[in-house]
Amino acid sequence: MNLHEYQAAEIFASHGIRTNAGAVASTPEEAEALSQAAGGPVVVKAQVLTGGRGKAGGVKLARTTAETREVASAILGLDIRGHTVRKLLVAPAVDIAQEFYLGVTLDRARRQNVVMASAEGGVDIEEVARERPERIVRTLVDSFLGLHAWQARQIGFALGLPADRVTGFATMAQQLYDAYLKEDATLTEINPLVLTQQGDWLALDAKMTIDDNALFRHPGSESLRDLDADDPTELDARKSGISFVKLGGDIGCIVNGAGLAMATMDAVMLHGGEPANFLDVGGGASADQVAKAFSLVTADTSVRAILINIFGGITRGDVVAQGIAEALRRVDVPVPIVVRLSGTNAEEGRRLLSEAGLTASDSMDEAAAQAVRAAHAA
Ligand code: GDP
Ligand code: MN
């Protein structure tokens, strides 16, 4: 789950990080009132779940309250990479001496957390990584020992900081690592982390992604979710306990089990097809779940055929078949359906499916090929 800057900044602050204290506005009038309260120049920032807001005109300085109102109405409603701006952060403008990058994420290849820092902050870090990778200092962190003070200081020196600035930087790096760990984040990032003209370290931006699988450990975190920003179909699926990810192809997939769902997509591609989605109905495959899955898949108008792939382990094949048949009585599915059913009571299940007029096979390979042919024929 991605957090907005104002949400991430609040969490960072709770871990001791100095952030630029701002407030959220959703109208130009509110923004104006906030700048009045700030009593000086402010920065007005679009709150959207995407980067590069600065370049897209979503971050602007305003010197007066009238200018704040103007800038706010220009930014509100703006489309930034497909995200509509509905909220603004209004914060006191800061006199920046130098901009840095600081981030913590997981290095999957090394199976360790990694702290990344660069003296080239404020700009697109992906661009720095591509063009001048030597400008990014990467430090792997032992999961059990955490980020040591000496390691954090070493990063500061590697950035070329003078000795009297290193302690402040190292503290910030340890706090950001602490936030990453305690909040079960997969990313905590400050870009830019700035040194002000007054010589203070300050987080001028805040980015954070919480691991969806750890949300249950953080009661209340669900309220941070921006429902406007999520794909409505994926949201709908989540409510029903179905894992659904929309993809670009034309073969809808309905599968029980995440691993089997991945394998099903591979089988489709092996036969020259393109999956329209990843879909795991979860443990069982009741009529309710299957009916929900049908409506999720057919909501995508590019779907030309549906491949259902069920392996009956604890779930019995005949029960699944009844569920599919019952679901088909409830929802209208306008495209051909191919079912692969094997495992416990699969034979009985396939008999029930044939009675319901569906093509059923016990081979995943064969069913995938049939689904691809059906989609091409359509
Ligand atoms: P992003 O483009 O989405 O990452 O948005 P940021 O919050 O990082 O802002 C982009 C840039 O705006 C920063 O790198 C700064 O250069 C500038 N900026 C943001 N806040 C201030 C501020 O308070 N004062 C000044 N002078 N510049 C700011
Ligand atoms: Mn930024």
C-alpha cells in the first residue's frame, strides 16, 4: 500500500525524523487559510501516489496568501501521470542549501535491506542510477543487527559530508531505517533530504510503501488507503478475498491458488496467448466466489475467452463443478469458457461440467491451448 506524502511524513515524524510540518487542503480557500496561518512563503504540493510531481507542475512556491490561492487552484484537478490531484500539502517554504537522496528498501537478490544515499538528491533517482550509478552509495544492512551508527556515519562520509554534518545525517538514516523496519515497509524514502541554509537536516518529501501482507499487524493502517487511487476492480476483488491483478491480454484466468495462477499464465503464454489477468479465488471455489470471479474477469471488455484452472486438493472437484454451474446460472458470461479440473473427485466434476455445456479437461496444457484457440477464433 502506497502512502501519500503527508501520511508518510506523519509516520516519519513519529520515528523522530524532522519533517517540514505542513497541513492538508482540498480547496484553494483552505490552502489560503493555511498560508495565512504559516505567516510567510509556503510550498504547495500535489498529494498524488506518483513521483515526479515537481516536473509535472505539482509543486509550487507561493510568496503571499493570494498567490497560494492561485497556485492551489492551478494544481487542484491537475492530472499527474493518470492521478487526479484532490489534496494539497501546504508547508512553510524552506531555504535549501543542498539536496540529498536517502532511501531504504529490500534488495531481493542479496536478501537484505539496503540503504541508498546520494548527494544528487531532488532529481529523479532512477536517472542517477542509470547514468551515474557510482553517485549512489549502497549499504546492505544485516537484518538481525540493524543499521549501526558507524555504518550510518560511513554513508555520510561517502557522500562527502564535512565531519560536523555527519552526525545529523547518520541519526536521520537510522531513524529512516527504524521506520522501515517497525512499520513493515517495503520502501521508505526521502527525496530531497535537505540541509537548510541554517544548517539543519530536514525531510522535504516523504514516500512510503507498506507491505500489504503485514497490514494486519498495523491496526488502523487500512484507513490510510486512498480508495480513489486504487483500481476499482482490484478493490472490489480484495473485498471478496480474491487476489486480482489486471493485465493486458485477452484470456481471463480463474484459478484456485496463487502458484497455480502463475503457472496458468505461463501455460497460456506458452500456447501463444496473453493472460488478461492474474486471479486467485483463494482456498475454496464456492458458487459465490466463482460468480464474483466471473464478474471481475468479464468487466474487462478485451477478454475473449476464460480459462478456469482448478486443482482439487482439499477442495473437491464435484463441489467446484457445482459452484461453477451455479455461478453460470447467476451471471451472464458472454465468452467461451474452458475448464481444467483435476484432483479429488475430478471425474465426477467434469461430468457435471459437461452437463452444464462446458468444455472440461484434466490437462492444464490442453485446456490452455483450447482457451488460446477459442480467444483467437472469437
Ligand atoms: P517530487 O517531484 O514529486 O519528488 O516532489 P518533491 O517534494 O521532491 O519536490 C520537488 C522539488 O521541489 C524538490 O526537489 C525541491 O527542489 C523543490 N521544493 C520542495 N519544497 C521546497 C521548499 O520548501 N523550498 C524550496 N526552495 N524548494 C522546494
Ligand atoms: Mn521528491
